Amino acid sequence: MDEAILELAQQRLGYVFRDVNLLQLALTHASVADSRVRSNERMEFLGDAVLGLIVCQRTYELYPHLLEGEMTKIKSTVVSRAACAVMARQIGLIDCLWLGKGMRVHDVLPQSLAAAVLEAVIAAMYFDASAAEEGAGAGLERARALVLPLVEPLIERAFASGHQENFKSILQQHAQQHLHDTPQYVILEQKGPDHAKNFHVCVQIGERQFPSSWGQSKKTAEQQAALLALYELGITVVDEDGHVRVVTSGDEKPLNGDGNGNGDGNGNGGLEAGEGGSNGAEPGAEIPPPK
């Protein structure tokens, strides 16, 4: 790996590695490694656990009244693949990831790869600081210094939204209680190679079919399709900051909308364009395919 890339990564992380080999391993994708063991996959496993611990502790501290299930929903949102991919881009890790030539075929890196490099780098910092300062506590504090400014706004947003971006769950609850049916998710089309496949999905409830959505995974496409259905049913609104929240009052209307779930088009459920979000599409309108 080019030493300039390692230097750039350290600048963006605000941390100088004692053992730069740890950083190199964290930035190495399996497509360029001699074997998967020599890629960042093992570090991704550990980094996921470290990230989860940091998020769980901060959620516990911020909301002493929440029960386990409610905290679990917040944690699941904040450590999701989509959220980790956004954080990796915020730091600027995408430019530092060492990939095989065939992996950079899209303008936007698949969110699974972006999320993986964030988790791997967290593990690398944890190991490096633990060894240099003689203790796992030092490693955890170093990882916390990187992660906490990124995740705390996401924790607060997930708490305030009332949905934690689990739009499928909200839609299912509403459909079963008020429409006496269960949502079905229909795959309309698939595009792209196996390692970066995109899915075109719509929701159908009974005989009614709702607007469709593209996503970088089946799960993401289904969540976004559920969100479009919720818009059309008037269950979710977009606040002034462009974030999605669940309507809590029966007479509340969507922001700048017509009262029928057709809002102003900024609702992305906290996801950025390219991460399976709405890509600026009008709520209630079909989300176009990726470029």
C-alpha cells in the first residue's frame, strides 16, 4: 500500500499509529489480499463490537428512562450498515480503502464496503492504543474519541424520530391494525454484479400497490419502499431539517404537503443519497434506479 495513503488516513483520523501495519490491514479489502485472513474482515468483526459498546453506553447514559427494547432499537439504527457507511464518508476513509480494480465500478462505493472499513479502522485504533498504552481501556478510549462525535447526533436523532428507521415494522403494525392486511414486498427488478447488486422493490397491501424504490441491498430497498408507503398513507412526515418522523397527532399534516403523504421530497430517513435513500425523489413518487 502507498505510504501516502496511510499518511492521509492518519491525518483524517487524527491519530498516529505506532504500528502502521494495523492501519494497513484495516484498509485492505479481501479483493487485494493474499487471503481473506489477511484482509480487514477480522478487524471488521472486532470493530463492530467496539462500536456497539460505545453506542450502547452512550444511549444508556443519555436516556435513563428507556427500557432494553427501546435502547436496542436505537443501537440497531446507529450501528447499521447505512449509518456506518455515512460515518466512513464523513471521516474520509473511502479514498483510503485498498480495493481490487473490479470493485470500483460504481460512482458510489457499496455501503457494505464503506461500513466495513469504518469498523476495521476502529479495531485497528483499539489494538494500537491498547498495545502502546498497555491496556484495553486505553484502546477503548481512543476508539471512543473517534466515534462519539459521529454517533451521538445519530443516537439523538433516532430517539427523537420515533421510528429508528425501521419503516417496515411501522408499516406492518399500521397495516395489520387499520387495513387488516400484511404488507408484501415485491422485487420488480435487479441490476448489477453479485457483489454490488441493486434491487427495485415496491410494497403491496391487498390490491393496493405503492410507489417503488431502488436500494443497494434487498433490505434497504424494502425499508425505503415501506417509507414511501408510509408517506402515501400519511403516517410519516418530513421535519424542517429534512428528517423523517412518525406523525403523533391525527390532525398533523406532512410538511409542505397536501395532506395525503405527498410532501416536498426531502425525506431520506437519515440516509444520504447513494445509501439506498430517496435520492431527492418526491415522497409518493417512484425512486429512480442508481446510475
